[in-house]
Amino acid sequence: MLTHRNLVANVLQAEEWLMPALKQGAKLDQLVFICALPLYHIFALTVCNMLGTREGALNVLIPNPRDIPGFIKELGKYKVNTFPAVNTLYNALLNHPDFAKLDFSGYRCCVGGGMAVQKSVADKWKKVTGCPIIEGYGLSETSPIASANPCTISDYTGTIGLPLPSTEFQILDDDGKPVPLGQPGEIAIRGPQVMAGYWNRPDETEKVMTPDGFFKSGDIGIMDERGYTRIVDRKKDMILVSGFNVYPNEIEGVVAAHPGVLECACVGVPDEHTGEAVKLFVVRKDKSLTAEQLMAYCKEQFTGYKKPKYIEFRDELPKTNVGKILRRELRDEKKTEKKAA
């Protein structure tokens, strides 16, 4: 349940965060937002529509962002200033030859959310557009923005930045106690944008709220001495191999940097010897890429327990309407495993 206060607070917080980027360079006569997200999604509702309306922006709605050629054609019609999107969409645009031909001179802020932004994608986006992807973080329960990197940074940081104004973060252990700086734990959030609770589910609300008003996100993060937090992964997505924690985000980020890989996803599958094993699903950019080649790359990059045991190539990966890869669907598939060489 998001109250009017939750949503208004988050719009004002986002405005305060965005202003330094919009004030850079020449004065804008007309602010142009791109909305390539479903309008019912909280990312689109708050970041694109409510904030865009408050700023008097022209909001360009892209009803089918999966039509990359059509999307690029629309982008060419406008002097775009802000561009919120998920990592998979940024990646898809970069891999189309016509995208680099666009005029990026108006770009002031490109916001990455909804899933982890991969360094390989962020670096290429900055090289092509001249504008960095500013990674933020949030959930439906937080209206959604809870933290973001400063919008004036010039390069990818690998973190989700700092809490927005009037927002507090704690990193908690399994007993709900704060962990020392630099140690992983569950991200807990307190602020005016945090939900009133789950509709008609006081039992579920109680599970995620601490007595002092922090919402337990279900995401594992590490906070450094500056207050910047790095997402490790979703608590539910963590893979346990022989008692060692393996985080899919780390595996996916490294594999995505391979020149022959377009997209990838990592899940845990049952294993009689290690409890769970790492399985990698890959969409190839280079159709000649073999499982053996990719396994050799992984052997160079990862310690033994993190190395994928299985690799499966796919034509596409299951995604939400926002473009977030659905690891859950891949985990739940009942398919015969093919062990990579």
C-alpha cells in the first residue's frame, strides 16, 4: 500500500536528486523524458510520469521497447534529456548498429534501475553516448527510489549510491542486528517513501518491518565507509555450493563482459555432491561461441566453487514486461541438465 504521502515524498526526493544534472549545460527550453517502461510499473509511475509531470516535461511513451529498430526511430525524433531504463534495454540498444548514429548531445541523465547494471554495458553506453548510466535502487515497497548515485558522476561506480534525502539505510544480519561496515547483510530502509504495508496482509507486513520502522528489502548489500552500498544479490537468488555463497550478479557481470555473450543469467540447480551447482544460461552474440570456450573463460575468472557446472545456450531469456530477466522461471524449469565439458 503506497499512500499519497509516500508517492509525493518520492517525487520530491527524486526531483532534489535530479536537479544538479538538469542544471548542467545550457538552459533547457523543453525537458524531454523517455518512458520505455510499462505505465503500471512503479518505476514508470514515479520516475517517468509523476516526476516528468512535475517538471513540465514532454514524456515520450514507447509502447513496445522490444521493437529496437522502431524504438531507435522514435529516439531520433527528439532531443532527449533523461532516459530511465533497465540493463537489458541499454544492452539491446547498444547492439543495434543504428543506435550509435543518434544525436546524444541533449542527454543529461540516464538512470539504471530494476536490475543490476553491468559494468560492460555501462562502459559501452558511456563510450557511445557520452552520458554515464547512473545506477539507483528501490522496490515497489519504497515508491520505488531508495538510493542513487549522484547524478553528476562521470563513470560507473558499481554501487547503488547513497540514500535519497530523508532516507536511512541499515545493513542487518539474520537476527536483525546491524553488521560492521564492509560486511554483507540485508538492506533495510526507513524513509517517507516506505509503504504503509501489504494490503490485508498484516502477517506479511510484520515479517518485513522492524520495530523501529525499517523495511527489510530481501536484498543483500555491503556498505562502505562513505555510505555507498553495493548490491550483492537477492537473498532468495543466492546459490549455496558446498557451504559457500555464490551470488548470481557477480557471475553474470563477469560472463557478460565476454565478447561473444549478448545476455546471460545464472541460477542454482540441485547437485548430489555440492548441494547446489551453478548453471549458466547464455544468449550468444557470436553464434560460434561454444560451451567449452566459455567454460575455459570462466575457469580463468572464477575460483572453483563459483565456476558454472552447466552452460545452456538459448535464443532468448525470459523477462518481465520491464525487461528484467526472470531467474525464477529458469530455476523452475524441469529440463534435463547438459553438463558442459
